[in-house]
Amino acid sequence: MRIRHRVAAATVALLLLPAAGCEAAKPIPRPEAALASAGDRHWQPRPGLRWQIQLTGAFVDAVTANVYDLDPYATSEDRVTDLHAQGRETMCHLTLGASDMSLPDAHRVPRSALGGKAGAGQRSLDIRQWRRLEPIIAARLTLCQSKGFDAVDADTMSAYPGIGIVDQLTYARRVVDLAHQIGLKAGVRSNGALAGSVAGFADFAIATGCFARAECDDFVPFIRADKAVFDLETAVAGDVCPLARAYGIAVTKSPRTMNGRTESCG
């Protein structure tokens, strides 16, 4: 199994992490005009957390989770407030690399920025059209902020034709900067190839199947910078928790429906 084959590599990677006090990735400056988050603006997502992601179905309270990743449209402000009262942190999930045509503001996305199908009910998005997309993204981030979320899970990958790595990194940086201005911490959902570049400006990372794909080593720069890595596994076999703990990665195993029926470790 690929996971077992990576144990040695994981151990080596961890041994190569710099000791405390060594140079880490520098956080980007926070704009002076940043709005205060209704949640905990002082929260710094660090390794060692347990997380729960739920984007569909009736809310499931996972007692062991201390970070919740939720749909900002389906989640009420009262729900976020209640989670905070229990000492838990919250992030809202926004698909920003594609356009979900079922969202109430989908009509605002310019036709010129829409491409082909990118999953159920979604169209690929030309993320290079920042000036046209920025007001829409800002409104969605403001929705998260107004409900009290602490952070955003910015799903920024794009399947639009002609979008390259430079375009994706530029877009990810712009989204993170915008989230910071609105008062949210920001994590970028990316593949292993982009993780090292994103680690310098994102507050945390969301990985999708880094154990199943044997690419968790690529997210070590976040761990090295004392930034959390939240990994979503929908197809991995076996118990990855021991290896996840060795890396310092927070893993949740979830059905593809992301209905809250998860198993987490961190």
C-alpha cells in the first residue's frame, strides 16, 4: 500500500524540519483597514488540531473536533455562535475556482468568465478576470464574516482552459489578501505541487487526499512554519492516524457527500 511505503519518507521529512527559532515562512502584512472578525481574529491555526467538514445534511456534532468547516449558506449565525461557546473554531467553505450555479448570487458571475462543466452543477471559472470576480468574492467572504466564521477554506483550483500555475498562485494570493482585509484567516485548498508556494502567505492549508495520493511531504512547509494542514480523505484505505500524527496533519475521513459522518485524527 502506498501509505506504508511513505512511512520512511515521512520520518525523514520530519527529521529535516528546522528546530524552533529557524527561519519560517513570513506571514503577509495585515492591512490597517482590516475588519475585526465576529469570531476569534486572534486564532492561529496550528498543527495538532482535529477537524470536521460538513457541507450537506443535518448538522452532526463531532465531540472530538475542535475546528468545523461548514457551508456558509446553510449554516446559521446561531450555529457558529454555539460552536464558539463550546470553544471550537469555524471556517466557511467557498468554492472559488469554479462557479456553483445553484448559489443565490450565481447570476452575478459574468458569462465571459464561465467555462465548461466542472462537477455537478458547477462551471469552470476564468480566475484571471479578477476585477470582475473580486466584488462577488468579497460579498461571499463578507457573508462568512457576518455570521462569525473565523476563517475561510478557499477552494481555489480552476479547471478553466489555459489556467497555469502562475495564474493559480496569483489568484490564491489575491483571495487570501481579500479575506484578511475582511477579517478572516484564510486557508487555500491546493494540490501538493502548489503547497510549498502557498505556504508563504496562507494561514493554513486544506489538502484533499494527500495520504491517498502519497503527496503529504509536499505540505511539510506549512508544518515547518507552524501552520495547520487539514487533510480531507475520501478514498484512503487503512488507519492513517499514526502517520498523520507523525506529520502533524489533521485528517478527517469523510464520505464524498461530506455529510458530517466523519472520522478525525490529528
